[in-house]
Amino acid sequence: MHTLSTRTLHDLAYDRGEEYDPALTPTPALMEELSLTDRAERPIEAHSPYERRRRRERERREAEALVPDWFALDDLFERPVGVHGEVV
């Protein structure tokens, strides 16, 4: 566990609605709780319509990138001999 600075401990206690006095020795339980809140992340919110559209477009571009530009549907079928100007 890393040691939190006095300023960080003060800010975390303020967020909890408590007064932090560095002259008083905090209890180990309080220090552990404050150190856990230091690593807390923001709640996950629903993505905005703009973010959802960007994600859909990004996924579509990634899916299309899997097919090489030089590949065509005609490459899947064998052309009969003598078609399209080929020598018989």
C-alpha cells in the first residue's frame, strides 16, 4: 500500500464530509478506507448518441478493413476459358 500525502488525505476526508486533522493520529481502519477511496473510479454512465455512433462507425470500418482492396467477388468463381478476350 502506498502512503498518501497529507493533502490527499485532507481532500478525501473533505469529500466524505469529515474534518481531517494531521496532528491527530488516524486509525488504521480510517487510513485503509481513505486509501481505497483514492483508487475509486467514476460511475459508468451511458454513452451519448454521438459516442454510440462513433463506436458503430469504428466497428464498421474495422470489419471492412478485414477484406483487402484488391479482392473482388469475381475472384471466388472460376471464369470459363475464352471469356473476356482470353486466348482459347
